[in-house]
Amino acid sequence: MQVKFTAVVDELASAAELVMGQGKEAIPVAIIKGFNNLVVDEPSSSHSLNISEDEDLFKNAL
């Protein structure tokens, strides 16, 4: 399996969840500071993150 594009927003959301917690200890908001200089080698879009049904490892698990 290879990864061509990273879903940066998903990575930031995962990091925020570690800070916020889950359940009773949940903090309702996490502020991410210092993320203003993202450098990308080539432009991408949400379309580029889509995978075909043949590449989907989880489709038969549901």
C-alpha cells in the first residue's frame, strides 16, 4: 500500500483528539497554533483522496 497524498486536516483532527480526550474528560475545543506554512510538492484536492472499490480494503468488512 502506498500513500501519495496526506489528508493534513485529518492528521490535525487526530492530534486535537489526543488533547481533547473522549467521554467525561472531553475538552470541547482544541486550538492548533503555528500551522500556517504548509508546503506541498504538487496541488491536490479532496478528489485525489478518493480510492476505487478495488483498492478499498474495508468495503467487505462492513
